[in-house]
Amino acid sequence: MENGNANHPRYRAAKRLLEGSARLAGIFRRQNTAFVQRGVWLTPLLDGLVEPFLRKLAEELIAVRPDPAAPWSRAGGVLRFSPQRGEELLLREIYFLRGMLHDAVEPLNGEPADEEVLDFVNAAIDVLHEGALDEGARLAGRAPRHGVPRFGGVVLLVHEDPRLVVEAFAPPETLQEPMLS
């Protein structure tokens, strides 16, 4: 990589992430907040770490030797776990974050350097994914399954009303046409 070249895909992607981290975190929050009833909503479990993670990801993109584990281990913020929501809803948030970042740093020219940026972002999300699962296992008293570094922020165990979780994340009812008699 040419040092100092502002047109290099890693620099362009880093600039987009640094400038848009608050906006991207807001999009993530709006898309993953579950509204239950007036005045009651369930915030995303990853909400407290998305913005710092994006900033550290951008910093690593312009590093001389970028490390995909660094954004996870250095981001800080708050990672929440909810036994009532389970692992599936956490994974849904991670998949949304991956798709959002793919759109934010998508290769424009299809050159090898563009693909390198996307590969690095995917590797960093993989570390976040495995790290979140490891932190959840630690909270549950189990041994971690993956060998990723520890999360650099605060990990909280959140207890929520199971009825609210079921109501918020229930699949939409299928519409059926009334039967004619």
C-alpha cells in the first residue's frame, strides 16, 4: 500500500467509517430496536459497542499492519447479553451489522485492493461474532469456544421480562383471506 495515498481503498473506507460512525450506529439502533408498546422498547444488545467498534475498525484499516481482532479488543463500549433473547437474536444483530458495513465499504472498482478492504471488514466482524459468543459463554459459566481476545469494554447480563421479548420478536402473523361460506 502506498503510504499517504488518500485514494487508496483502505483510506477511503476508513474515512467513510470515521465520518459516518455516529450515523451508521444510529441506523443500526433504529433497525434493531424492538418496539413492544407505547413507551416500551427493547434496545439492541450490540447498541453500546457499534460506534466505538466502527471507529476502531477505521483506525485499523489505515494501520501499517492491520489486525482484525483489534477493533473488538480495543473498542470499549457496552456489550449486553439477555438470556431471554438468546443467542439467535444476538446473531441477527451481528448479521445486520455485517450487511450494513458491507454496504458502507463495498468495493467500487472491483480491484484487488477494494476486495482487500471488504475481506478485512468481514474478518473483523467474524472476530466480533466469535468474541460475543465467547463472552456469552463466560457469563453462562461455560468455557469459550473460540480463541479470540477478550472484549475491551463492559459486558452486562440483562434480565428482561420474557413476555416482552416474545411479544417484541414474535414473527408477524400471516394474513389469511377470510373463508367464504
